[in-house]
Amino acid sequence: MINLIIEIIAVISAILYLLLAAKENIKCWYAVIISSSLYFYIMYDAGLIMEAYLQIFYIVMAIYGWFKWTKSIQINSNNRIRTWSNMKHFITITSVVVLALITGFILKKYTNAELPFLDAFTSWGAIITTYMVAQKILENWIYWFVIDSISIYIFLSRELYLTALLFFIYLIIICFGYVSWRKKYFDTYD
């Protein structure tokens, strides 16, 4: 029962994070700290080693994102939404795949991790994509859509039904976030 309560609080704070991030609200970083702290326990308990330790990265990136967004507000800088070149995306995606394969083999050989290759892929993808959010890179929403779609399968297979539902809700919010950021990007550069 306590695990269910922890998962419910984690889900609510995770949804709050994404809604606030879609609106470029700096308070999103507080919500992700709460959510990630709870999800560390949930993922570790479910045998998803990479997902568990990814939560620590999320907390560190939340602090980084908060400082970056705060700094841009304090110096009256416009922390604008940007895009990456096709080459940068190619390098990023290739790096995620290579890292996922290497980590997946290590997890499979030396741990009892569940779904080691998918766990590694979504974890490395999330690391890169979280950095993209902190840097306000428009395409982060597309990356998240792919990562979260795969994550739904992972969480269903581990019987984390509320978390799978959370990631389904994420898919919907991601669409709105992408449209919102895209509009702001084109309004800025028109």
C-alpha cells in the first residue's frame, strides 16, 4: 500500500513538472526534484537499475535547469527556444544507441536488471533529452515522445500501471508542449 501511495505522489508531481515545463515555468524544476526522489525508490524496487539511477541525474539536471533559467531571468536575458542542426541530432541519436548497447550488455552480464537494453536506451535518451529541456531545445519534445512511448511498455511489463498511465498522459502533454514551444520559437524568429 505504501508503494502505491509513493507512486501516486510521484505521478502527480511528474505531471505537474511537464505541465509547468510546457509553459516554461521555472517551478517545473521543483516538481521534478520531488518526483525523481520518489521514483528512485520505485524504479530500484522494480529492478530497473538504469531508470533508478537516472532519477539522480534528473535531480542534478533540475538544479542545473533551475540555475540556468533563473540566471536568464535575473540578467533580463531571453532564454530563447532554439533548434539543433540535423548533424547534431544524428550525432546525438547515434551516441544514445551506442551507449545503450554498451550499457545493455554490461547490465545483462553483470546485474539482474530487467529489460537491460530498453532500460539503457530510455535512460541514455532521457539524459540527453533532459539536457535539451534545460537548454530549451525545441526538438526535446520529439525525443521525449519516442522515449516515453518505449517507457510505457517497460513499465507495463514491470506492473507499474500508474507509471505507465503517467507516461501515456505524458504523450498527450508532449504534443501540447511541442506545439507551444514551436509557436514561441517561430514567433521569436519571424
